[in-house]
Amino acid sequence: MEQPWSGIRVVEIGDGVAVSCAGKQFADFGADVVKVERLGGGEVRRLPPFPGDRPHRDRGGFHLSLNSGKRSLALDVCTPSGREVIGRLASGAQLAFVELPPAAAGAVLDALRRAQAAPSVVVMSPHGLDGPYRDRRENDLSVFAWTTRLHRHRLEGEPPLRYAPHVVAMQVGLTAAAAAAGAVWGQLHDGARRDAEVSAVEALAGNVDTSFVAWSLSGGAPSVPRRSRGTYPVGTYRCKDGYVQLTAGDSPFFERACRAIDRPDFIDDPRFLTKEVRPAHHEEFLAVFQPWLDARTKGEVFRAMQSERVLCTPILDISEALADAQSVARGSYVAVDQPGVGTMTLAGPPFRLGGVEGDRWSAGPAPCLGEHGGEILDGLGYSRDEQQALFRAGVTG
């Protein structure tokens, strides 16, 4: 069965997490994605973890995951010769992703748009290509700070909590990929190229959150959760082999949780009858509840709570997610043979097309830096003498 993006060429210019994530959504579904990278390799190749904790630009975990199935061309895009290569690449492509500092992005965008049969272009940057902040560099934490999420990712009266690394970049990449899919579909149907610009701050504010509406409806009151001793059991609780997440502070879930822990007498106990009296007896409830948890595994707690229809989820680590019956049944994770590394595990198809056939999605190995430079330049019509000249001049690597 033909993959959805078979026959589509994508030029991916940049070496950050966001642009790598965006290109992956096309490479894994059949597109020929040419990754144009800095001569020494960029950010995504330098992110840990590495096998044996030994840094290697071809073996970093983010690179192996996000650059699966792509071809690599090491190129200095800031030189006139480098931009000429970009122009030739663009002439045979339907789509280009660009994630570069605005000053460098401008020259590359000119080269892309002057190309014969120019592709649609999707540009990613922290704040967009115009406005007073256009040249600012950001990281995940600072983007979260600009979007108000960091302000609200906390309990009232306590400092903000950080998110997992590169959450922003992954979200920006997925936003760019969605915009790009629409642009390519449109160009295939009407021949018109389309450009899109993705600001990280706007992407996070616009497609992750709805709190701006709540803020306006509440008259500008801040939306920050409060720690409550009167609503329990709610939150994360330790058990025998890890943690579970529970939401059982209100009726009928509190009563169901009491039955799940074999304490139906708590349902009519005056200490726990109303939210007004519960705060004074939080420790008394926990003195019974925590030993019950300590004696049971996550799976046992989950099954006991589910039997009484209580909102409960075991908090899984990586090994547990891989072995989970649902993920095994669906093939949610796949093994890929990576030269120089061995077998590694990747997340499988992010969505299914036409059923569950795996041949609509395929993650190949990630390329070594510049691995496909020769074959790419051959395909663009550069002679071997010209390729040697580009290499000697430090334009290719």
C-alpha cells in the first residue's frame, strides 16, 4: 500500500528539535525528506542521552528518534554557494521547513522563493519574523513563561514547576507539520504555493490552552489551582511499586473509594460527611489510606478502584508502557535497527490510516551527518569536480 506522502520531497533546513519533529511527520509517511544541517551538526544531534553516555553526533537519542528515515546534507546555508544548493533542492520539492535565526532565515527564504516551481514554505521561530521580539532567542522555559503557562503551572502561593524538556519544541514542530500538510494538499490540488509562519509563543497559546477565555469570563481573576486538605483522595499517591493518580474527592467518587479500600464505614462517618468537616480529618483518612496503598502494586490499586468506578490511573514508566497490554496489542512501539547503535525502540504511528496496516507508516534509521551529501548533489546535477570545489570551500561537509 502506497504511503500518504510518497512522491513528495521535503527540504528541512535547520537542526533544532522543532524542525526535526516537523520533518519526521513526513518522512515516516513516505516523503523524501532532505535534512540540511550545519557542517558540524546542530542542536538535535547534541542532545542526550547517548549510548554508554559517550557523546556522538550520530547517536543522540533525539536525533535517532526525530530524524528517522531522512537523508542528510551538511551545508553552510549562509554562503552564496550554499544558497544556490538550496535553490536547486527547492526546485524539485513540494515543501520546505525552515528553523533558523531570523537574519539567516531571510536569505534562505529568498533562495527558496526564487527557485523554479518553488515549494510551499513553513517557517518556525520563537516570536515570528516581525515585531519587536523577532530576533530574540528562547528556550522551552522562557516560551512557557511568555505564554502564561509557567505562571499557572503551580499551586497557589508556590513557585512555578518546570515541564519536561523540549515540550515546546515538539508542539511547535507538530503545529508546523499540520500547517504544512494543508499547504502541500492545496498545492497538489490547485498548483498554488502557500507559506506559513509558526511562532512558538502563538502556537503554545493558541492550540494548547483555553485559559484566555476563562480569564476574560472571570473578570481577569488568575487561574491557579489551590492545594486543598478538604478534597481527598485527589492527586498523586505512592503505592508499593510506584505512584497512582486519583480523583475521588467529590460524591459519588469518595464513597466509591471508601468501598474500594474496604472501609464502607467511612461513608457515614461524621468526620468525612461534608467538605466542611473533612479538612480537619485529612491525616486520619491518610492514616488508613496510605497503608492500604503501601500493601498494593499500581496494578492492584488500579483494579480495585476500577471495580468501584473510581477515577484512577497507574503512573507508568517506560518499561511498563512498552509492556502494557493495549500498546502490545496495537503495536504502539516499534523496534528499529540503527547502524552503529543496534536495536532501538521508537513510538509507532501517531495515527492510523485505513485501518491498522503498518505499511502506511515506517520509521527508518536516522542518517549520519552528511551521509547522503554525494547522492543528493548528484541528483541536483553537480559534477564531481563541482562537489569537490564545494567541499574544499567549506560549503559542504
